Amino acid sequence: MDKASAMRAAILDHLHTGAWPAGHRLPTERALCDQYGLSRSTVRRTLQQLKEQGLISQRVGSGTYVNASDHLVQTAQALRTEALSTSPAELMAARLVLEPAIAALVVQYATPADFALLEEACDRAEAAESFEAFEVWDARLHERMATATHNQFIENVFALMTAARSQASWGALKRKSLTPERRQAYQEEHRAIVDALKDRDAERAMAQVRRHLVHVRENLLGV
């Protein structure tokens, strides 16, 4: 067996045995070159073949990751369908449980680049000239917090909540409840959250997230 075939066989073994589960990040091209004594072009060619088979995916600037199996993809699609039928009350209950914990992880794992993206989301929301634009950047802030955990599982779970937020009933409630005064309050709360995250103050960040979500729940649902 030549070196390229040996590398391919080893990767497939990791995939099939579950040693590298869905979302697992593969070693870098340089690491694979060193491990198997291959040129960069040979490693790239082998990875491209695995990518064409749907086994892995590559994210620019991030790395190469294991794709979910067909069964997991079907399960994810089913979960997304269920998320779309989630009521606003159920969604808010889930957010109140998950998002403060996300804030604690952001404090621990976020990079300066992550904080810059969170500040940009605040800036864009504050500059938005329409409800639709404000809502996009409001949602983007919370999504970027999930991304800043650098935890693929958290990102996947949060994606389900984002899907639930996209449903018509949520949008109608948000539009009906959002006054200029409430929008200003949300913007201030967002800034308070980001400031606490940047200060690496987990307790304050979690409290600010809870305060914001309770305020949103009160405005949306009256509870």
C-alpha cells in the first residue's frame, strides 16, 4: 500500500469506527504531510476525493471537518422540522436555559476577533433603519455568541433555535411588540452583554443575558 492509500485508509477507519465523529476537525494538511511523509499536493488531492464523496467538508480559514452520516443528516432535518413548529413560549423557555450558559462559554473561549464581530452586530443593529434590518442584526448577535463558544455542538443546537425564530408567528409577535423605546432598551442590553463578555466576567454576562431575555419574554408574551 502506498503512502497516500495508507493515509486514506487511516482516515476512513477513523470515520467508520466513530473515532472521528461528525463535526470532528481533521489534522491540518501540514500535520498529515508530516505523519505520512507526503507532499502537500498529494494530501490535498486525497482530501478532495473524500470531500467529493461527501465524507468531509472544508471551511476556509477554519479547517477540515467530518460530515454527518446520512442517518444523522435525516435526524437533523427532522429536528429542524420540529423546531419550525416550536411555539414562541417554548422557544423563550429554551433560550433562557441555553443562552446564559453560552455566555459563560464565550467568556472562556472567545477570541478578540469574536468580540469584534459581536461589537459589529451591535453597531449594525443600532444603525438599522428598518425593523427587518434590526431583527437581522439582533439575531446575528446571538448567533455570533454561539459561534464564539468554538463548540460545534452548541452551534448546531443554536441553529435549531435560529430556525424556530424564523417562523412566522415569532416574527409577527416581535414586530407587534417592538416599539422605538423597546428597541433602544434592547440595544442597551446588547451592549451590556458584550461589555461583560469582553471583560471576561462570566457571572455578569450570564446575568445580563438573563435580564435581556426576561425583558424580551415580557414584551412578547406578557409574562
